Amino acid sequence: MDQTELKSRIKRALLEELDLRGRTEADIDDGAPLFGEGLGLDSLDALQLAMAIEERFGVSVPEGESSRAIFASVNAIAEHITRTKAG
């Protein structure tokens, strides 16, 4: 799967798992922060997202501070999935 398709699937996961009503894939910028001023996600959203990423993409997501960098943006999640699957 190429990076464009991977990022699209990540955005779909965000929309479906976190119930981001009124938003579309096009509304989510690949490089925009997911937490705080970006999509405004919180720690509960992070847990849901971690489980969804593990389930949908078959990669593990570390707990705690090390997951912060992974969930920085759609780009960062895609990087983590690509790196984990390649290793």
C-alpha cells in the first residue's frame, strides 16, 4: 500500500473510531496536530486511536510518553506503521 492510501485509511480510522461528526478526510491535514489546537483530541481519544491502529494495521503502539510522537499527526502515524511493518 502506498503512503497516500495509508494516510487515507488512517483518516478513515480517525473519523470512524472517534466519531468526528461533520468532518471528512479532506478536513484532516496530514501534518496538522491531532491533539490540542489541531483536531482537539484528548487522552481518551488517544486510547481509542491506539486500539484502532493496532487492530486495523496490525502494529503495536507503545504506551505512555513514547506514543505522543506517533500520534502527533497523520504523517507520524503513517511513518510508525510503515517503519514497524518494514522491521
